[in-house]
Amino acid sequence: MTREELQNMAQREQEKRRAFRCRLLVCYSTPCISSGAEGVRKALVDAVKERNLNAEIDVTCTGCVGPCSRGPLVTVRMKDREDIIYQHVTPEFAVQILEKHAIGNEVLSGENVLSKDHPFFAKQLKVVLANSPFIDPESLESYVGAGGFTALQKVLEEMTPEQVVEEIKKSGLRGRGGGGFPTGLKWDLVRKAKGEKKYLVANGDEGDPGAYMDRTTMESDPFLVLEGMAIAAYAVGADQGYIYVRAEYPLAAARLGKAIKLAEKAEILGNRIFGSNFNFRVDIRLGAGAFVCGEETGLLTSVMGRRGQPYPRPPFPANSGLWGCPTLINNVETYGNIAPIINRGGDWYASIGTEKSKGTKIFALAGEINNTGLIEVPMGITLREVVYDIGGGIPKGRSFKAAQTGGPSGGCIPADYLDTPIDYENLAALGSIMGSGGLVIMNDRSCMVDVARFFMDFCRDESCGKCIPCRVGTSQMLRILERICNGSAVMEDLDKLQELGKMVQDTSLCGLGFTSPNPTLSTLRYFRDEYEAHIRERKCPTGVCPVNEVPLRELVHELPRRIKEAAKP
Amino acid sequence: MSVITLTLNGQEVSAPAGATLLEACRQNGVDLPTLCHLEGLTPVGACRLCLVKVEGQRRLVPACTTEAQDGMKVETHTEQLMEYRKMILELLLSERNHICSVCVANGCCELRSRCAELGVDHTRFEYRCPTDLPSIDLTHERNGLDHNRCISCTRCIRACDQIEGAHTLDMEGRGAANRIIVDMHQNWGKSSTCTKCGKCVNVCPTGTLFWRGSTVAEMQKDVGFVHWIKEGREKKQWSVI
């Protein structure tokens, strides 16, 4: 494909869109599909066909809109008017939207209308997901029509690899997988590493409970990820890329696979891209369901077809990764940021966010909160704004107790720190991590010991078993937490828990191990009174834990009394 | 051969360039405890006993996989490191059923030696007492496999793969559920790839792999051969021209 062909494609697509009087955009990502978007789409397509309005009204399936708990969502876009979003759309209601709004020009009112001024949208700033609600993820034309692949073309025609790395460095972008390593620096390391062949890997193996940022990025805008990867490959000198997707994300893998095929057919991926000497191929690797394969060295061994276990660094993947070659590995969300940075400049990106954490971050808002869904916010936003403005507060008049960030590797942030700006450093100082972006909100009915026990059980189950601190340490910590929950622990157990947590943190081999005690240690730090109540008073303050179910200690103390009672006639 | 200089526990010492920290330590009279490491096999850094503190590095590093660099400042026996090493051994003792009094390897067990060296005589953690382990595999004509004593160091797997070249043994499962398996998870006696060389038994640091017919404290193991085989290969002493 040449520059002219790309421009023509974009122009044709824009003209085609302009020709429609009204466009009905059906959100078609996993949450909406699971709540019935398929039926809505079918009803709309059939109804338009029945009325012979194919030339006037367009029905398009798009990427994620955001408020996932309100799906299925339909956006009505008419010429010279503001977009209207309808929530909880049923197939019958979809036909009503078509008849009254699209044909009759009358905006429906009532509970089903989700205003654009809704605070859920107002405080967000979308960079990675900017196009997601408007484009068809399965159509190359749709992506090109929204300005897609201009960044790749610009890079290949006008910039040297050094300039690309410089631009990324200037933007201050940091790894979105959780570690927060400066992306530009990593690219520079791989670019300077010596090796005949270099590889590039996108990490789409997201396993945190309740988090789905990577899935949505891949499902909603697969071409954006591919474009970011191609730019990165050009910058570091790689010619083969792999996207590692969990097998539990069939839709993401299917859309990425389709996107790769379409891009190859249009000669945007493959040999001599845009007439340059740059070649780049991408293949998909499906993960087999191990959480530890989200850790970079574990992921690389899995891509190579070996047992998915991490190995000690150094050597870092930048020097010796896939088959011993220099390998650049970034999260898919990181790649999603690349094209906007190239298009709008590193300085623009650096103007968003805090001093050390630039740009925006996608969070999956889940748990006890009114508006659950996917949000993209500038770094430095406070937790209060996320919870009360975007999230709409805690339902049923309950109060906020803690926010769990970073999944099983993160920690709990109590209400006292609601006004802390969210960035890498602040979260680390609070004993948590940014992580990939899971944000679980808990209300006053959640028992923090039980939460710690849940995450510890997750880590124990997902430990690969290679190193001893993680394999045995997590299972010993889980035992202690279980004893606290069922009321058979003693106060010394708390010290043991802390000691063990510190040891697992310091001595484990990989990221899974050394972050696994975070939920336990952070709840122990902020909610020690709850732990003590379980042990001293043998009472769960929130009533979640069945403290009397296995009263091991009590049984010994009370056995004589119970025998006596049982013996009574 | 070029030589580098590094500081070990405050003393300046020299080591050949390219040596690992563990080699540098041992060549200079500083002994670090190890379990998964065996000279002649590729290091994996799994047991975490040889962790050392390197100045300027945020995390503790395993000496067996880290290359010694010129000017490194290394602490090997701080109070915290010793405490961590003890805890690791205690965790190992609590993991499966390590009962010396009925073990064939009593007397030649590296796990027990490490415990004795570091002064670990009991574990403060709850015994996990796993009951879901497969029964002892005694189908092989020479060797036996007892999962109860396995510490998942993978020395047998590496010796089978890298020294013998058979790759009969491997690992299944993950976390605490990982087990040594033979071929595609079958009885050892039915294995078509096992060459009956016995290298796995000799490299096993505990009583997991043993000669059939030996009883309590009767096992004798010799791990030195791995090193000689590797050295012979490197010097091409047996190569056919």
C-alpha cells in the first residue's frame, strides 16, 4: 500500500459514513455480547432491511463504549446532532429506537437514555480507547477512516528508528503491564542490543480477577495494537512479532487474527511496508491458562513452546529473550499508546498526567460501585474522583471501605487515602501497585481478612512451583489466613504472617511471587484491628467469615462442657 | 584468561571473567549453601538458598545464575540472608513428608546436610502432610521414586536431559501440585526412553530417587561424575574425528 492508497481508503470510508443520514452503533465487545448485543444487532439489521433503509441508515458493530454493566448499549449518531447512548437495550426496544429516533427524529426519554454529560464520561480522557466506540474492529477501512496507520506511514517515511525512540522517551510513557518501566528506555536497550535477529512480543495475557483492559483493547481496536507493534518493531529493528493472548479470550484472538489477515492482504504488514525496506510479520500465540505466563520471562518460555515457568533475570529479555535473541516485550495497552503519541507528538502526551507518570491509564472498575465498566483516565486523578464521580458512588447507601488495585499482586487502599493522586509512585508508597489496571471497590460489608485470603488462595493456586518461597510460602500464608478466618488462630500467627510475607517478597524468583503477599501485608497494615478481632474476640466484624465453623481451639476448651450438655436427658 | 576484582564481604578478591557469583565465592573460600545447583548442570536459581545481596541492586540475586562483574560489592552472610535461608529450609521441611528416621537417604541427604549446617532442627510452620501424592513407583528394575521426599529441585530432570540425553523425566502440574513424571506420565518400568543409567538417582539431593532394595540409611550417592562428564565433553575427550 502506498501513501495515496491509504489516503484514498480513508477518504472513501469517510464519504461512505457521511452518506448515511443516521448511524446506529451497537457496542459489540464481550460484556455487551454476553448481555444480548447479538440479538439487538440482528433486530436492527432485520428492521432496517424490512423498511428498505439500507442506504440511509447504517448499523455498525463497534468496540467497547465503557459502562459495561449497562449493556447492551446502542449509540445513535445523526448528522449535526449530539450522540445519544441507550442502555439496557432489548431487541424490541432497538426497533423502537429505529422507528422513533432514527426515522422519526424524536429522542426517546426515560431510564434507557444515558446522557453524554453523565459524570461517567465527563472525567475520562480517552487516548487508547478514543476510537473504540465508533469503529468496527473487524474492518480495516473503518480504522483507516478514523486516521489509522498514518502514524506507521509517517514513521516509515519521515523518521529514523532513533527519532522514534526519542519521541517515545519524550512522551514519558511507562509500561502499562504494571511494572512501569520507561518504555522509551526499554526500546533503546533493545535497539542497541547486538543480535542478527530481534523479536517483538505483545503481552495480552491478563489474568487478574475482575480486570479486562487488555481484552478490551485487543477486541475493540486490534489494528491500533498492530500499528503500535509495527512502529516499535521499526524502532528496535525486529521483523517478527508475537501477540500472546489467553485462550480464555476467544473473541480477542479471533479479531486480532482477522486484523492481521486484513492488514497483510492490504500490505500494511508483511514485506516492504509502505514501500520501505521494513518487513514485519505478526503471529498469535494462545496461552494455556497459567497466570504466571503474564510475567515476562514466563511468557517468553511459553511462546517458545516450553513449560511456562519464569527464569531469573539477568539476562533481561532486551539482551536475551526468545531463542536467545534480543526481544522487546510490552503490554498491549502500551502498544495502544504508540500511534497517538507519534500522531500528536511526545510533548502532547507528556502534558497529560503527573510529573513522573504521564498519559492516561485504563482501569476496569468493578466491585461494589454504581457504574462498573472500563474507564480511561489521566494519571494523577484521585481515587475519590474515580469512585464518586466516574463510579457514581457506592450502591445501597453503603460506605466506601477500600479499593483493591493491581489484582492479586496489588494491595488495598483504605478510605483515608481517597485523595491520593493515582500514579506509579503513590500506589507503591501505599503498599499497592498500579498493576495492569484492575480496580475493585469494596464497601463496609467486605471482610478484609477474607479478601486477603481470597487473593492468597489465587496466588497459591497460580504459583508455578519453581521456587520454594512462592510454592510453599504462599501455601503456608494461606493456611494462617484460613485459620484466622475460621477462628482458630493465635496472636503469634500475625507476626508469623508478616515475617513470612516479607520473606516471600524478598526471595521469590519472579513478579508473581514477590507481589503475592501484597494484599495480605497491605490489609494487615491498614486493617489490623479486623485481624485482631478475628483472633481475640473470635468474631468477624462484618459477619463474612464463618468463625465458628471449625472452632478448633474452642473445641478443645469446650469439649467437656459440650459432652456434659450432650449427656443431659 | 582475564581476571576481575570484586568485593566479597568487605574483602577484595579476584575471579576469572565470566564466572558466576557462586563460583567466585567458592573459589575464594566463601561457601554458600545450595540445593538445586549442581556443577555440570545448567543453573536454574530455584531453591533461593544462594541468594546474596549485591550493592546497588534492589532485589537479592541468586549467586548461581548471576555473572560476577568487575567491581561488584557482595554480601553473602548477613543476618537477614541467614534468616531467609533458614526459613526456606523450614518451608521445605513442612512441604512434604521428610522423615529422616525411615528414609533410605539418611546419611547422604543434602537437604538434611543444609539443615544441619544452618542449624535448622525443626520447622515453625504447620506440616502440610500432603495426602494426594502418587504412591511410590517401584516398577523400574533398578530405581525407585518416592514423591514424598521430592523438593522439586529438577536436578534429576536436568541430568536426564543434559547429561544422559534421554529426557525421560519431567515435571507435571504447578505450584505445590508439581510432581516428577516419567515419559508421558506412566510407570517407570514401562518407560521406553529410560536407559537405566542411574544418573538421576545419583544427582537427587534427597531420598526421592533411590536404588531398589536399599533400606533406611543404606543409600550412597555420588554426584561428582556430572562435573567430569561435562568437562570431558568440553575438552572433546571422547569425540570421534
